[in-house]
Amino acid sequence: MPKIALILSLVFSTYLIVRDCRRRRDVSIAIWIPTIFVMILSSRPASLWLSGRAARLGIENANEQATSMVDQLFYLISLGSAFVIASARGMKWGKLFSSNRAIMLFYLYFALSVLWSSDPTGSTKRLIKDFGVISLAALIFTEKDPLQALRAVYLRSAYLLLPLSVVFIKWFPGLGRAYGSGGEMNFTGVTTQKNSLGEVVMIFTLFLIWEHLETRSVTKKSGVMRLPLYLIILLLNGAWLLNISQSKSGLVGSAVGIFLCVRGGRLLSRFVNRLAMAGALSLPIVVFFAQKFSEVIAPLLHALGRDMTFTGRSEIWTHITLETVNPIYGSGFWNFWGGPGGTRVNEAMRGVIPNAHNGYIDMYLDGGFIALVILSFMLIVCGQRIGKFLRVGRDPTHFHRLRFAILIILIIYNVSESTYGRMGPIWFTGLVMMWNFPLKSTMAKVQSPSQRRTDPVFDQVPAAAMNRSMDQISA
């Protein structure tokens, strides 16, 4: 039975991927570079796939921690080839960077943090790898049809990894399950741990919903519930994986993201968008002062399967004070947990703690209060840019609804997980959505005027509106 299930899963995935390739003929073969990157980022390191070894439970952000030559070579080839192709297509890197000043400020500050890092070589390598993924996003947005290319990357990944996760958990426990330090069973699917599985399902679910909304919009069909059979199967796979993995962060993120994607009418108003942004940004503060707000948030946490300790996370947080690192500028990019400060926390916790399980605390450890201010500034600027195009009639492709949804769940997700500056599915996807690309100048390099007039993206969104939606970057 296990072999039959695996074969059927691969046949189903192959059928959907081939079907997708035929439907999106304008998407070039180069798009397989970011697609394979997302597949690996959303599962386990290339070295684990090639060796056939099972996931090692407890390794957070395994893709970022991987140090084998195979994994380093995979990153080098992926990022390098994407940079070469995007440059050959006419991507204006200087204009791109100058048009995304808030994101560039974030990376420039952490580039400076290397100066006071106790491991400058390690911090530099991680920073280059994290910033380098912009080349993959640039490759996607230099396609003839950028939005179709973006959907192709994530949908093809979902077509393979969602069914395969179900098969691994049910019929290949050595690959899809792992035991925790206390002996409890954890369901990991194609990933290395249950929270990573929830993160992957959350992201893929939003892209599946976006694909349906866009297809329905183009074909003039009405009714959100009129779903094709393959989409129903994939969404049910995702729901089952969220349930069995018990990833509360993934469940909450999926629910919030779906609502933000499918909403319409007055729910797209500027007031609602600002309310969503303000609520998301205030959540980390509320959690930080959780005891003062215990009467308000305790019932909600219990309903979500968590307690006031956030499933033990607050025990880690209590060991981090203003004296743990320099409160102004921190310890340097991704330097704390491998340094003396992290060692002291590990000794106090009597275990190995890979991160703070809170993106805001890890940003404080990396860059102090300056990093938190810059992070907040970046999120607010990106949220305001995206929010300008969420009114009724200004987002016919539902792209900006997806961008806003992913930004919001990125903010919420980092309350209980640490992903800012840690390369994984949600951070990579968040970066893709936050960057603003010079579509007009790029299209001029790739297509002739007649081709641009018949391009599906510009048929659905006027060229001027699309370029305004990308922060009015002109050639």
C-alpha cells in the first residue's frame, strides 16, 4: 500500500504540474529556478533529500542552518543563475534598490551590525544569503507575465508538496514523523518539524485561494464555493495537515489570510485596512505585556490551544532582558544564539534553544531597539503602499489583497515564531510581496509594444495602474 500511495500521489502531482505548464505558456523555463528553490525551502535541505535521511526534529529553519557543501552549492547556483538571468533581461538594480528604501535600510543596518558581531564571517554569509534571494524575486517579475509566473512558482510547489506530505505522514513514518525530546509524536510531512509544516500549508493555501479567485474573475464565474475538484482535494490535504500537525500559528495565519484575500465591498475600505495593520502591529506589544492583558487574551489563547506561556515560549523570553545584549544595537545579525549570550540562556533553560520563538525578540537580540524601529518602519511603509490599491475596482487580479494578507500574517506569525531575517517560506514570500519592482521598464526590455498590449496581466490591469501599484517606478 505505501508504494501505491506514493505512486498515485506523484501521478496526481505530475498531472497538475504538466497541466499548469500547458496553461501558462508565457511562463519561461527559467521560472523553474525559483520554483525548485521554493520547493526546497518549503520542505527540507537538498542534502537531506539526496541522502534519503529522515528529518531531524528540533532543527529550526533547517534550510538556514544547513552547512553541507550540497546545500551551499544549491544556494549559490539558485541565487547566481537567477541574478544573471534577471540582469540579462534588463533589471535595473539601482532603480530597484532606490525605490525600496525602507527594505534597503533594514539590510544596510544589519550589514553595519557585522562590525560589532562576535562572528562577523557567519553574520556576513547569512546576510548575503538572505539579501540574495531578491534575485529570485527579480527573475519572477522580469517574466512576460509576472503574476502568472508568481502563481506558477507557488502552485507547482503546492501540487507536489501537499499530497506528498500526506503520503509521508500516513505511509512513510520514517520520513513524515519524528519524536520530540519528551517522546511525543510530531507530524512533519515533507518538512523538518510540525511548525514548518503549518507554515508551508498556510502559504500554499493562500496561493491556491488566489488562483481560484483570479480564474473565477477571468472566466466571469461567480460564487467563491464553486471550486474545481483538484483544488478541493488540495485544500482538504492542507486542512488535514494543519489539524494533524497541531500548528496553531499556521491555523491562525491561514484563517486570517483567507479572510483578507476573499473580502470585498466595505471590508476593502481604508479604515478596515488600517485597522488590520494597527491590530497586527499592536499584537507583539500586547503579548509582551501579556500578564497585564491576561483577562482579555487568556480565553482567546485557550481557544487556540495555547496558554499564557505560549506553550512554554515565555520561559525563554524571561531569560532575555535589557542586560542580555546591548539594548541599543544588539549583538549583530544572527549572532546571539551562537555566542556567549545564547550559551547562557541554553544553560539556564538546560537545553539547546535555536531561537527566541519570537521574531521581535530575535530582532532585538540581533540589532537592539534600533532594529525594532527599522523593522516597524519597513512594515508600516510597505503596508501603506499596498493598502493604497485595495479599494474596490483597483485590484482586479486580487494580487494586492494577497500581498496585504501575507504582510499581515507575517507580522502575526512572528509573535510565536521567529522568521524575520531567517530564510524560510513565510519570510521569502513576505519579501517577494514587499519589494516593488519596475515592471514597466522591465517589460520594455522583454516585450515589444504589440506584445505588451496583448499580455494577459495588462489586459486585466491597465499598464499605468500596474506600474502605480508597484510604487510608481518608471523607466
